Amino acid sequence: MSQLRFTISTHYRKEVEQQLKTAQRLGQVRKVKYLLAVLAVMAGQHFEAVALTLHVTPSTVQEWLRLFLCYGIKGAPRKKSTGRPAKLSQAQKAQLARLIDAGPPAAGFSGACWRSPMVQQLIYEHCGVFYNVFYIAELLKSLGFSFQKAKFVSDHLDEMARRRWRDQTWPQILQLARAQGALLLFGDEASFPQWGTLSYTWARRGEQPTVKTSGKRRGYKVFGLLDYFTGRFFSQGVEGRLNSQSYTAFLERVLAQTTQPLILIQDGARYHTSAATTSFFDAHAHRLQVFQLPTYSPDYNPIEKLWKKIKEQETHLHYFPTFATLTEKVEEALLKFENAPAEILALCSLPEELAKAA
């Protein structure tokens, strides 16, 4: 049988493509191959090339084309394979898990997020088994995977510096604080915008929840310090810009409220390392020792979790018509946590890797 060349209407071609997507979702491997063969021949490919790609014989491709010309999409093979559907072996499951861990780009996909049809194709290409797409989720769960939101990781991370800080600097800081009976303070700042922040909430299906906004591009800034040992929380709101002057004023206030030595762990914000701030540290070196977190390591600062909780409980989905209402709401939340050290300790535990180093 010589090579056939034929064309069909754009509308009918779209119908074939839609049927192909449906067959792929349902895991109908024979129908998928049938429709792929039809589309490939439409695109001008030879029977031999199509057969090689689909792992069938050229005569099978010819028969599929005859069925399509006679019966259209309804001519797709309907006979089910006899016997029990093939399953993945333990070795194949381990291979699949490694491929998924490596991510879609490593497997040749253009997207960066795994979707069930992509995993379906991955299994078929590497294991020769065609799973129903609706079973993919159960298969992945059995392999220890879950469908979850991704997170950003800065490409500026210095893993060697982080490891050195985690394995050497952090244990030394902890030992020093215990020996001196000092407060071990993790410091950071947060901003609470008047225009509001959104979060997830329950609502009627198809009716997206709405929240009023003032539209005012103004925020209430807060300095905070969290004691690792006791959960004691120091905070101070600032209506203006965060700078060296406001930061050192906050630290001076904390020094006046305590009699113990202070060990401060802070990030690399500009006003944390400015000349004015460094001079302040030198002037109070008899009571205050300062250590820098490795760059781009907010996960090593437990106060970040406290800011997140305050926003979730007190400001997300809230409407603040005036700056005064925002300030009052934030100050109430800060006071609440200042009087709940046990809750702060439970909420702001360190990452497991730091806890092990401690």
C-alpha cells in the first residue's frame, strides 16, 4: 500500500485532537496510538516513521488509516487487552520517584510543575506502562509524594556559608549565650500595609470573596526581637522609614528594659550594618554582642514565623479605612504576643537542621 496523503477540515482536526486529549486522560493507550498515527500521517509523516515512533508495525498504521478513512474517529480500536493491566515493579517505582524528584525540565518537559498527564507520559516513556491519568494521584501518594505549593529559593544562596553558620557559628553562639546567661535575640522587621493583604478563606463556589481596600500606599513598620530561650518578645512600631536611627533607638530601649547581657542575631539589612549602627554596637559592646545570619537565610530566623502568624490572624482580609485603625490593630496583636511567651516558643521553633546543630 503506497503512502496516503489526505487533508481534513480544521474543525475535524480539532475534534481529533480533543479526542486524543480525552483518551490520554483516560489511559486508553490503543486509542491514543490510533489518533496519534492519524495526526502524524496528516502532517505528512511516512508509515514507517510513525510505526517506529509508536512501537507498532507499518501494517498496523495502514490499517488504522483505513479504519479512519472508512469510519472516522469511531474506527478507533475498542478491543481491550486481555489479562491484568501491567503494573510498575519496585525498581520502576524507584526510578519514577527519582525522575519526579529531578523535576519536569530534567525529564524534557517545558513546564516546571508536575501535572498528572506529564507523569502519565513519563511512566509510559520510561516504563512502557500506560496508567489512567485519574490513578496517577494515588500512585504518587503511594510513593510518598503530595500535591503542594512550591516555594522560592534564592539563587544567591551560599550553601557553604549556610552550612558553616549552622554547624559552627550557631552552636558557638548558643554555648556563649548559656555561659553568660544572656538573652539570645533574633531580630527582624515587618511592614503592615494599610491597603490590606489577601489570604485564603471559605466562600461560595464560583463567588470570589472580596475585601475593601483603602488604596493608601502607607504601611506601619515594626521592629521585633525574640528571645530564643524564654519566648520574650520586644517590639516597637515606626510610622516613618526604617533606618539606622530608628533601629538603634529601638535597641537602646530594649537595653533599658533588661539587665542581662544581649546576644543579637540579625540579617544583613543596610541599616543593620551601617556606620552609625556599628558605632552604636561598639559603644554598648560590654552588654551587646552581634552576629550576622548568612545571606538570604530567613528560614534561620524564627521571628519570621511570628510575623506570618500575626498577619494571618490579625491583618489578612481586613479593611483599614484609616492609618490609625491599622496601627491600633497591629499594636493589639503585638501586645497579645508579648504576653504569650509559651505560644511564641511553640510557634517559632527553629528549623530541624538548626535544632540538630543545637
